[in-house]
Amino acid sequence: MTPNIARVALPVPLDKLFDYLIKPGQSPVIGGRVKVPFGPKQLIGIVISLTDKSDFPQAQLKAVNTVLDSEPLWHPPLFGLLSWASSYYQYPLGDTLANAMPTLLRKGREAAPSSLKMWQITEAGRDQPLAALSRAPRQAQVLNTLRHGKSSHESLLAEEVSSAILKTLSDKGWIEALEEIPDQKNWQRDFTVTEEKPKLNDEQALAVATVNANPEFGCYLLEGVTGSGKTEVYLNLLEPMLAAGKQALILVPEIGLTPQTINRFRRRFNVPLETVHSGLNDTERLSSWLAGRDNQAGIIIGTRSALFTPFRNLGIIIVDEEHDASYKQQDSLRYHARDLAVMRANRENIPVILGSATPALESLHNAKTGKYHHLTLTRRAGNAQQARHGVLDVKGLYQEAGLSAPLIARMRKHLEAGNQVMLFLNRRGYSPAVICHECGWLAECKRCDAYYTFHQQSGELRCHHCATQRPMMPQCGNCGSTQLNAVGVGTEQLEQQLATLFPEYKTVRIDRDSTRRKGSLESYLEAIKNNEYQILIGTQMLAKGHHFPDVTLVSLIDVDSALFSNDFRAAERLAQLFIQVAGRAGRASKPGEVILQTHHPEHALLQALLHKGYDQFTVSALDERRQAFLPPYTYLTLFRAEANESELVEQFLQQVRGIFESSPLYCQETPVMGPNPAPLSRRAGRYRWQLLLQTPDRKTLQQMLTIAKPAIQLLPLARKVRWSIDVEPQDLT
């Protein structure tokens, strides 16, 4: 019997599919979009299956309104991966598929390249003498450009020609607009290497040969010290792939790493390269998505969401800085891009490379147990030498905006030698708190259990948890005193102090506040490369992946809070941060120096990093994790819940705990911890609690969640609180 029912996944928070009748003449496809009625709304969903049976009488079923696609949006391996991710991360399938689509596809835009608006000159325009337009130079510029051929609307705007000028010329009849479908590029036919390649050292050559020896699936952990030439290994791995007409996906953890990475790949290969990250508008994101699907891009570089880009002929996946916590999505579908990249490579039967100077303990454990191939690069590329590391004990020392006198002296020595200095402080704003000198009152966010951060540049107090902001108050909210002091140091204050200490040198601050405008980060990085700035201040945006050959001194201003965190991953993250930041020093032929300011120089973690390095740290850290039954030796699932009443949340999670304890799989090896208030117990006016489930393996984890989730959804309190499941969480706050 011909299927007449489409089973559709809709972007709603429900773990179910919905049946719709197929009208005569409609031909929906599995994996394609349809527009269907849902209550009073029209929603766009994905067809999961076609059938002739339903649990409901067909007379009660509504019909599909519009079939939007004649072919699936994703090819079978990627479509299967998305279905698997929905199940593993316990997130509704409809919402999972919606998250994997560009916004314009979610809104019903055709999944095909849009026509380009082009301009061409008319005969009347050709007859117009340019000399007569001396008082209208932009109009003359446009006519001169179009006399050499048609040009797109966007390219003319890029030449600082306004839409008003184009309209004026069009009204005069000198130019005319037309719509054209972009030409399909055959980049494989014209592929060449456009830059001379540096010679690989033995370790790099071995890594490249190992991967190239097996073009099928294999997961390779490429552990290389900072500056060891991991990117050069990536480039050499891509060359045979691109030459064979295959495409490459490269994931980077943050948008800040893309400009430098993009330039390296563009200089080496003459293939079309697209990017996918949060800085793109909806049209640009769809364009990149289509370029991957239609084989119009040889390389796609992007942040974690780029993982869901379809490719016609994907040949390799590279995950750079694989340890980075930003690969874990913190809301909606809480997936880990690194883990899904490995799964995707397995389904597509292609190699995947996980690169890092400081691999995650989970990845190292997989390498040690034989799940991953372990490749190492122990030497810096070229003539670069390892930087000297040192700890500066600041107990009892006077500090100016977090800078001690010995550090200031070291900075001056490096600057006077014509080098650059980088200061790392992972705290934006002017100061993290404002206190009353008279009574000790602290400016606290009314919606969160957190203090306001003072941003002097805008004169505002901002909460970095709920984004609330207010003008700086003139007096104490408790006693009315005007003696308000900024406490602690942020990047703004550090920048201001450096301008006083080193007026003869230019300082640049790179954080989320200073790089909000599109293109600002790229311009800053280019200026640093050209030595226009001598002192660099930055948060994590500046700490990873960048190559600054003139930076010879790097200092971590304040990392003491990470030494005493209640998060079991805090030591690992501090170790990774220290190695990554230190890796910015001495990357060329100039010797580098790294100074860490601390009140606790004797701390075991700091001593291990300084004297034994990251390798020895990971050995002891993995042993501690094994003894404590923590990941990667067990698997965690975090239940978060929040509501306007604390008692309501606690009661709900107590009931959730009861469901797990009544599970047939519950035993001593599957403890349930909590409920407890979250470390930030109130955010945006809502009280937050959490519950932690620990299991010995992924199979038990999935079985327990599959049994428990339907029962949790039936709890009356489940509709009164906002709750979520985070499988293998990276952040326990």
C-alpha cells in the first residue's frame, strides 16, 4: 500500500513524532522539510518516516500543508548521527534537527543558492562621458567598473558605493539590475598548492604518514607542544585529500581563532573556503551550509555548530584545541562537538584528528587504552626554543592594578629590547566588585547570587550572569556614603594602569567587550602582527592558537582562584590554560619567558607544571580520577532545575532521585548525589538546584535515562519548574 502518512519531527519540547496525511500530488521525502499545522500555528518539521498506519484514526489527522524539499537536507550518515545525538543527549528529535539547520531553513527558505543581484551598464550608460561626472565621482566609479563587465550588488557596496548611488544611476537609465544564479565552481579541476611548504621535521612527517597510510576511519590524537607545527601537519594532511577532490571540515573552539587559521589555509590552497560561526548573519550561514552540501567549498572552518554542515564528499575532520570546554554546548542540545566529530567520522568512514598541546584527560585515556592512535610532537618547529617558566611570589608585595614591581621591571626589559609583552587576565571589566568603605556593603545583583562587575568605560555595573546592567550608583545602597571603592582588577583597569606606567608603548586590550564590532578582532590581530601594539592584554580569546613571533614575555596575572575550586576539572583547566598561555611566548627565534604571579608558589599543581610539565601532571591527575571514580573512569549526568521558589525545585529533584533509586539498574555503582543548591544558587531571579547521576559506563547511563525520563516527565512538578538533562557535563555550575 502506498504510504499516505508522514511521521514528522517538529521543533517542540516533546519526545514524540506527529502524524500528518499526505495530500494527493505531494511527495515528501524522509529527511526533507514540510510545513504543517500545529494548533493555531504553522510549523516546519522534518519527515522521519512514511507509512500507511497511525495510532490515530486517519479522519482525525491533519494534512501536510506544503512539501518544501524534494531531497533530504542531510545524507544518511549525518541524518543518522543527528538521530543518535538526540537519543544520547536526551533532547527531543525535532529540536535537535532544528538546531542543526541554518535559521533561514527553519523559516522555510528554499535549500538552494539564492540568486545574486547583479548590475550591468546600459547602452545609455556606455554613451555617458565620465569626464562629465567630475562632481559625482562615485557615479563615475560605478560606470567605469561596469564597463569592464557585470558586478554584484555586494561587491559594489564593498567598494564604498551606496545603494542610493546605484538607484540614482538606475533611475537615469545608465545601469540596470538583474538576478543571476551563481556559477557552480569546479575547484577540484584547478586545485594547486599556492605557497611553498616548509620542510617537515621527523615527528611531523611521521604523523602525516601515519594518517595517510589509512584513508578509512581512525581517530588520531595529535599531541604537540605549543609551537610544534600542528597546523603544518593539518595542511599536509589536507593536501592529498583536496587533490583527490575531497572536502575537509576543521573545527576551532572560538571565533577568535578563525582569522589566523583561515589565512594559513587560504595562503596554502587555492580552493574555496567557507566559515561557520556566530559572527555570521543568517544569509551568510545558509550560504556556507549550501557550499558544503553542494561541494562548492573545499574547506569549511568553523566553531562547534559547523559539525552539522552537510558535505557531498567529506574526506577528513580536524578538531583543533580539542581539549577546549567551548566545544560543549551549554544549552538546548547539550552535545560535545569533539565526541560527535569522532562519531561522524566513524559513520562516514574517514579519519578524524584531535589536536592539542594539552589534550583533555578523556582523550588521553582513550589514547592510553588503544581507542585512539596517539601521535606526538615534542619539539618546537624551526629554531623556536621552549620558553623559561618562573613563579613570582607576590605575598607582601605592593601591586599596582595587579602588577608587582618585579613584573613591571621584567616588562620594561623586554619592551626596551623591541619585543612585545602579553598579560593574561581572565576577568573583563574594570573591577569584579564595588564595596562601601564605610560599612562594607557590596553592590550585588538583585537577580543573582553574584556581585556586579564595574565597567568604567561605560560607567555601568553589569552582572555577567544575567546580563543586567545599571548606571554606577553615586552612593552606598546601605548607609548612603559616597566612599565607594572598586575592588579587584579587571582588564579595563589593567589597561588604564599600563598607559600610566608605560606611556611610550601602545597597549591593546582584547576581550569580549573590546571586540564586539564585526571585524574588530581581525584588525587588532593584524595590528599586533605589524607591531603596532607592544603590550597585549587579553582574556582567553588571546590565549590560544595565535602566533605572535615578537612576544617574548607572557605573564598570568591572577590564577589563584582556580587553585581552590570545588570543580574537579579546575586543576586540569588551569594546567591547560597555563601551558596554552605560556605557549604564546618565544614562538620564533627569540627566547621567551613566562611568569606566573601567585600568592601560593608552593602549590603542588604549580610545582608539577613548572618542573615536570603537562605530561607528568596528566599521569597523576588520571590516577586521582581513577581513585575517586570520576570521569573518564565513570560517566556523569547532571540534572538542573530552577524555578521562582527554591522549595519547589528541591522537591522536584527529590522526586527525580526517588525514580532513579527505584530503577532496576540502581546499585552501589550508580550513586545519585543531591539534590543540592547549584554553586550559583540564584540566577536571573530563579533558584537553581542540581542532581548528579554517576554510572560505570555509557550503556548503563543510557538505560537508566531511557527508563527514568518518561516517569520524570509525568511528575506534576515537572511542569512547574524548568529542568534539563546534561549528559557528560563539562560545567557543574
